[in-house]
Amino acid sequence: MDTDRLGRRIKAYRKLKGYTQVMFAKELNISLNILGEIERGTRKITEENIKKISDTLNIDKNEILGVEDK
């Protein structure tokens, strides 16, 4: 998994949904530092956090992961 591309997608979706980093970190119950590292691609993201992010943003997990239907 390309953490850099994943982080950019998460950041773009977060902004699209109107969340600031502070608001989004609180909603996910993670630290602002961890969210920043995820969005910069310097931290591997757990499956649990991918699920939390997709649920919070109300988008499919595969969309965040960049998986396309074939």
C-alpha cells in the first residue's frame, strides 16, 4: 500500500467533506499528530483506522484505498 498516495486521498476526502484536521482527528478519536502523519504518508494506517475514516466520511473503504471495480 502506497502510504503517500493514500494519505493524499484521505486529506482530499476530508477537505471535500468540510472537516478541518482538528475536527477530523477528534471525530476519529486519534491525535492530530497521528492524522497529520497519515495524511503526509509517513505513518502506516491500520485497517481499523481505514474503517473509521471511511465510516466517518461516509464513503466506501475501497474508494479511500483507490481500489477500482473491474
